Amino acid sequence: MKYRIFTYSGDALPIAYKLQQEGCEVVVGMVHDKATVHSSKEGEIRLENAEAKRRRLALFDGLVEKRPADLLIKGMRGYQHPEEYFVFFDRNHLFQFSDQIAEMPFHGNFPTEADHLFERNRDQAKQMVREHYPRLHVSLPDRSSRP
């Protein structure tokens, strides 16, 4: 199996490194522009300062093969045998990249904007769990600590 791993913050870089040590072919798609992991349904985007971005993009330099995520997506569209690849998006906010290849026959996880918005709207997510998983205990929203 060949792996294509996408990350913004680098959370999946240790996974990529371990897979590589085990002899797997691994390429990591690093998200360069914070705006590409922002939903239009969210509030205003907080910009990343230049030093933080430089440090984030330098994680695991020389240890794993990394490419800009948008360029990796372009290359993946031309793969002859996409069924030989497992694609991993380490966070749901990467849905804008996932959407571009979700219909291709890759194996893996493909987060959607709805998945991401569930993380942002915890009350809505809890309601969905109550409806579909009635045997699970879900805490009530704590409104006292919210502004």
C-alpha cells in the first residue's frame, strides 16, 4: 500500500515517518495557506504570522517527503492505479482537499464540510449522537461558561 497523507499542523507527520520506516511509500501534502482550511460558514479567519508558518512547514524536513497539498492533489488526479493508495486527512478541516479526490477510487478517510462543522458546533453534534446512538450518554450543553 502507498500512502498520501494530508496535514495543516503536522499532526500526522509521526505517522508518515513510522510508515516510511516500515518500508512504505509515503508522501505528505502540507497545507501552505490557512485560508484553504477555513469554511465560508465560519467566522473571520485568523491569519498565521510568517514565523509560525515557517516553523510549521519545516516540521520533519529531511525525514519525510513533503509537497504542497494542492500540488499533491493535482498529481494524484493522474495516478494510473488509485486503488493502490490509502489517503489520510489528519483533520476534518481539510475537507476542501478531500472534496477534490473523494470520488476517485482511493482508499482512506475523506472528511466533509459537514464533519468539520460538527466539530465547530458541539450542540448540533451532540444532538446527532443522541438521535443516532441513544445508548450513549451525551452531556448537556454547559451554557454557563459561554459568553
